Amino acid sequence: MQTTINVAGMTCGHCVSAVTMELSLLTSVTEVEVDLESGQVTITSDGDLDQTQIATAIDEAGYEIVTN
């Protein structure tokens, strides 16, 4: 299952690493792809992901999800 979110505030490789690390800690996450230019983060998982857990992980990394 894939989930794509937009994250604000990422500007460098360290940002990508921080977001990737925090999301990778979530149960069932198998892969995290970050497109720094667009701010899109694609999360691949073995099951459903709780949106609250995703938001908390992004917040722990120091960024925030952009909602449309």
C-alpha cells in the first residue's frame, strides 16, 4: 500500500534523512521515498497507516504535513 503526503520545510539532504528515518520507524513501513523538490513523500507499507502516526512522525522530524 502506498500513501503520498506533502511536507513543508524540507530544504536539504539532512531534511530528507530526518523524515525518512522517522517514518521508517513506523510499524509496517517498508520504504520511504522523498522528492525534495516537490516536497512529496511516498510511504510504502505492508498495511494501513494511521494518519495520526504519520503526522506525529513528520512532526518529530521537525516538519509539517501540508493539507490541501
